[in-house]
Amino acid sequence: MSRNRTRLGIAGATALGLVAALLTGCGSDGDAGGGVTKLTFAASTFGDPGRGPKLTAWLDEFNKSQDKVQVSAAAVPYPTFGQTVLTQMGSGQGPDLVRFDMPEFEAAADAGLIAPLDKLVDVSKYDLIKQPDQFMVHDGVRHGIIFEASNYAMFYNADLIPTPPTTYDQFFSTAKSLTKGDVYGLAFRQTEAEEAGVWQDIFNYVYGFGGAWSDGKNLTINSPENLKGLQAYKDLYDANVIPRGADAATFRRMFAEGKVGMELNNGGYVTATRGQNPNLKFSVAPIPFPVRKQGAILAPIVINEASEAKEEAATFIRWALEPQNQIKLQEILGASSVATTTQRSAEALEETPFLTVFDELTESSLPQIVLGFEAKTPDIRKVVVQNVIAALQGKVDLKSALDRAQQQATELVS
Amino acid sequence: MTVLERTRAPKTTRRSGTRRGPSPLGSKWTPYLFLAPAALFILVFQAVPLAQEVYLSFTRTTLLNPTRSQWVGLDNYDRIFGDPDFRHTLLITFVYVIACVVGAVGSGLVVALLLNKGFRGRGVARALVTVPWAAPGIAVALIATWMLNAQYGIVNRFLDAVGLGVPGGAILDSPRYALPAVLATTIWQLFPFTSVVLLSALQAVPQDLNEAATVDGAGRWATFRAVTWQVIKPTVGLLAVLMTIWSLRRFELIWLMTKGGPVGATETLVIDLYSQAFDSKELGSAAAIGMVGVVISLIVITGSRLVARAVEKEDVR
């Protein structure tokens, strides 16, 4: 009997051991052999049809220049980028280097998920552009370096619109007159599925009509100026001059195919638009709203606090900041700016004369965050977008929607 | 233990046979050893996460710092039940589940009755019916979204052509039409399963009983009610429970089609849970919503068992 028990005990222990091994056998791969540290750099732009392959080639240049550090690209789609990467970072995992958008950057910095850069990168060596760079520092601690700064402007089909509108009324009437059959005068994001994109779009209407999400201390979501700006957005929606229900990927393709006359977009999409249709004749002008203020996509590159190779990750950032690499990055990103001041080449200006339009907007461009409540921006964004869409759908009038958003967001931040 | 006794070889045989060492299969621990892997699996992958979720629901925990949680007692439950949006979510969940059960079982029954009749090409029809069930949920959601697309969708074009077009064209962005569109897609995917299961149940209906009912002068409806329904009733009950549980848990189809929008029109419990956990990054509230889902599922299962027992007793009488 005791022999029997021993056999059973051995069999049981073996079974348990196998199960335990299966459960715990997913250890980390760690650094590669041969003394080479392998890093991952996550950015949604790696998946862009126009810029992605060029950015990957730019990374390859870094890899060729190094014998101890190698960086590989991780393309995470834009709509789920923040959620995916923040979830990984929250659990102490994730890529070593991340290109964030501002709302997620602020949330991650506030939660201590981003490594401070002050001791890793000596920024005094570089000629950083001050306006966007000021948002990289919190309470005297630097959390990021601008990877891309992209101002919003009005893209228009030059075949359909020989002279771009310069006032909101002209903008409205141009959109209306162009809308016929399967051609739409304008396109913007208006579905809850694209919450982050809707926020980027309505930002231009709010700030372009003199509004703001906050005064730095208190939220001002339901201010009269915001109401005016968002009413302009809703009027365009109600006028049926946009392809309703179309997501950004769809209406941007429509723009490239000449089916959409205008859209407010950032400089990053110049390359992508050309990539979709090299023959499209399009140009860019400042957004024709009463106040010259518009959003800017500020995309910092940061080092994950959980990374075991921070110094190696900083090696990449230092390499990226070198003047010749900044120029190459600038050329890849097209109408966007990079961290440092770079001179646009004569060829680039000849090929894309409206690059200067984007550059001139830098001083009046703002990151799409709620000033004073930076880390809470994703939560405030959700509340605002849900209520604005409720107004678009006619569930409630716009003023009540903004009052409700103000109340809900105030509860969130208090 | 009864099983163990039954599987043992008769003692007389053992005595008369060649002398061997005691078989490990004969030990009283054998059943436990066989059960251990399954029990361990359930413990590790079901019980531990469930216990963790119960604990989480009493804490304020954010996704960005999940290891730093603060005990808040019933605050999360207080908050979600005090939120009119959550009550709306419960209502949408209720409507979605009921419509799915009625729609999937009802349409499955109609199709099963049709497929149970003899006609040319029945074999092909039976095979074709299973296609939606075989299609991956993600593919179904993407195809449906494309078909309902405001600009290029075939459904929209058809509705416009017959004068029933939705104003603006965006069915999935309309709070009025989004839920019916999601429901239609869900039922389209579910009905093959219910029809195939019900078809097999229908084939177990004794033909002589049907014939006897017809000879007695019963009409089609009376025959169905008195004979067919009595045979397939337990299967319908089982399908209703399965459809309820599956509909309560369904995520990918709704998420891919509408993400719970517009304005919460298709936001069911699981969508709300996901939004709380990954959009709002509030793991505590998400866990509390999850617990509400668990309780609802338990009520459904217990309720169905009680109903089934009552029906059995009724039948015995």
C-alpha cells in the first residue's frame, strides 16, 4: 500500500509540476546574446502608409550605426494606441521607447510611468523649438522630447476650390455648394468610435471661435465661446455637407480621390495624402475661423519607466536629436516639425510650397490637452465627446449637452 | 465512489488469477487524481480571477497603477448604481439579451421546421444555413459594418431605393437604428446554431404521434403544440439559457460595430465594463460592473433550473 502511495505521489507531483511549468514558463526574453541590447520603439506612425516604411528605414540607419543597441519598430494602430501601450506600461511591461500623443503622455507622466530624462539627455546641447518643447516639462522634470509637432490647417482640393475660403461663412457656403451626389464639401470626425479624433477636430472649432477647455484653474467647457464654436461644427453636420458615419480612414481616402473638398488636418497627412494619390492637386491654407488658434499634434518620444535599458534607450534619443538625423526625420514627416529648428530644403519647398503655411502656424498652435488638467485630459475628452455627439444626434440641445459635460467633467477632476 | 465500486474487478477473479501487485487505478485516490487537473485549471483560471475581481470591486484601482489600490468598501457599487447611465446600460443589456434569445430561438425554430420538411436541395440548404455560425465574429462585424456604411453600404443603397433611407444615412451612428442593426447582425450569426440544434430535436419527434394527431383531426398548429412542442421543449429551454448567457457576454460584435455608441444606444454591461477598465482606466468600477454581470448570470442559471424542475414535475403529474 505504501508503495502504491509513493507511485501515486510521484505521478501527482509530476502532473502538478508539469502544470506549474506550463503556467510559469512564459519568462521574458531579456537582452539578446552577444552583448547587444534590443529595444522596442512603439509608434502609430510606423503603420502610416506613406511615412511608416521611411521611418523604419530611418531606424535601420540607427541600427547600422550601433553595435551595442538595436531598436525595432512596433506599429500599434492609432485608435487603440494609447489604450494598448498604457495598459502594458501600467503592468510594468511595454515598449522601451514610445511615441505618445499629448493626452496619453500627460496621463502616463502623472502616473509615473515615464522615466525622467534630465539625467539621460542633456538638452542644452540641442536647439529645441521652445513653443512645443515647453509642454515636455512638468514641475521642472523633463519627461519627453518632441518627436513630431504637427499644426492643423485646412487641406483643400485645388481643382474643386480655386480660391480657399478665408471666413467661416465662406467655408460653410463652399462646403454646401460643393456637396453634390457622391462629392462632399467637407469631412470631419463625428462618431463615438473615433473619440480621440473627434476631440482633435472639435478642438479647432472651440479655439478657432475664441473658446478654451479651461482657464488653467477651472474648466470652461460650457463657455459662450465654446458653444459658438461647437454650434458652427454642429451646423456643418446638420447641413449634410459631410459624409456622415465615415471614419477618418474612409474620408481621407475620399479626399485623396477628389470626393471631399476640404478637411482640417495636420501636417503629418501631407505625405499620406500624396501616397494615396500622387496626382491629387491639393493645397493648404490657415483654418478660416475668426480667431487664429488651432490644435497641434505634439508627439513626444519617451522612455518607459519599466524599461531595463534606459541608458540604451537614451542613446537612441540622443542619436535622433543629432542635426543630420533631425533633418532626415523632418523630411520623412513632411509638413510636421521635429524637436529642433531645421532648415527646409529648396527642393522640399519647391515640391510642397505650402510647407511655410504650417511653419507659420507654430506660434498660434496649441497641444490638444486641457491646460491645468493635463493628466485628466483623456477622461475630460470622453465626457465632452459623448455629450457633443449626443447633441449632434439630436438627443439634447447643444447648450444642455455642454452644461452636462461641464458638470460631469468637474466631478471628475474635483 | 459508486463508480469506483462498479469499475472494480470482482474479488473472486482477483483471488483466482495470477498474483500481482496492487494496481494504482484501484486506489481510493484515483478519482481525485483524475479530477485534479480539471480542478486545478478551474481554480487557477476561474476561482482565483473571480476572487481577485471581487476584491478589486471594493477598491479604487487605476489601470495605470494597478498595484496601488485603496480599499473603498461599497463605493464603487454606490457609484455605478447611482449613475443614470449605468441604469441605461442595464436596460440596453436587458433589451439586447431578450431580443437575441427571442430572435435567435424564434428564427432558428422557423428555419428548423422548414428544413425538417422534404424538398429538393434540402441538403444544400442545411449546409448553407450553417455558414453564418461558422464565420468568425470579427469578420461578421466588419462585413455588417461595411454593408451598413452610410456612403457605400448596400443596405443603405437598398433602403434609399425603396424610400426607407435613414436621414443622413449613418445607421450605426443613429441612436434609433444602431441597436436594431446590431441585433439583426447578432441574430443572423446565432440562428444557424439554434436551427441546427432544433432540427436534431425535431427529428426525434415520433412520426406516428404526428400521424395519430392528424387522424384525430388535429390541425397543424394543434399538432405542433400537442406533439412537436412537447418533444422539443427541453431543447428550446436549454437554447434559451445558452443564448442568454452568450448574449450577456457578447463583446466583439458590438464593440467592432458601434463601440457601445452612439450615445450609449448599444452599450451593454460588457462594453461598459471594458470602457471603464480601459478607457476610464478605473479597474475598481469595472470589477463592480463585472460582479453585477456575474450576479445576473447566476440568477438566469438558477432561474432556468427552477423553471426546468417545475416543468418536469408538471409533466410527471
